[in-house]
Amino acid sequence: MRRQASRRIVAIGVGCRAGVAGEAIALLARRALDEAGAPEGERQMFTLAAKADEPGLIEAARMIGVALTPLPLAALVAQAERILTPSAPAQARFGAPNIAEAAALAGAGAGGRLTGPRLAANGATCAIALSPEQPRDGVTCVVALTPEQR
């Protein structure tokens, strides 16, 4: 039996105040990745759709070398029971339990898990979530047993 290569999404959830520099966000994201143990996988950055046009977020994604994926508010709200650090300002302004953790969880998909609570510095927040490992390219591993092996 041959083991199939697997892939994991390393979801970088980010949020920030308006006008925060991309360098500050990228620095925080790199710190979050380091504190998460520099997990292997396909790195992707996620944020609330209402923040996706923020120049600092766009620049941070470019600096890290990942695409910035906007998520609808409903996707973040759906993560409310799974976040570690609720944010009263995010709840009041956007109706989301927080931006970074919820975006990371939503980006990691069903079964994703946070590596720890969000980090915050210089007007930005960042959290890392990991998806469960999936067979690469949608390949499913099937094992056939002979009658003697059953």
C-alpha cells in the first residue's frame, strides 16, 4: 500500500484598523506563524470581505507571498462558538465575534483548528488555523482486502 501525499491549509486570519501599514501586518503574521511552529502546508490569508480593500492587508499578503481571500460576514459569524478571544469592537462594528480568529477558522474549513489565540500589535490582529490534512488533488485512498485479510 502506498501512502498518498496530503495537503493542509495554513489559514492566516487577519484584521486591522484602517490605515495600518502592510509591514506591520506582515510582521505580525510572520510572528503568528513562528509561534504556531511554522506549520507546513499551503498558506492562505483570509479576512472579512468588508476589510479586503484595506491597502495594508493587500500589501501584507503580497509581502508574505499569499493571496488575500475575502470572506462574507456569515462565514465569520458561523465561527462564534469556536473562537478563543471575543472582540467587543469587532462585534459592535461588523457583527463578527472577532476578525482574525474567525477568518482563520473559516478559511481552514470544516474541522480546522486554531493553533492558539490571536495576536494583536500596532492596530492589527492575526490568528493561525490549520485545516485537517486532505489527500492531495482530491485523491481518495482505497484499500482492498482479500477475503483472507478480512
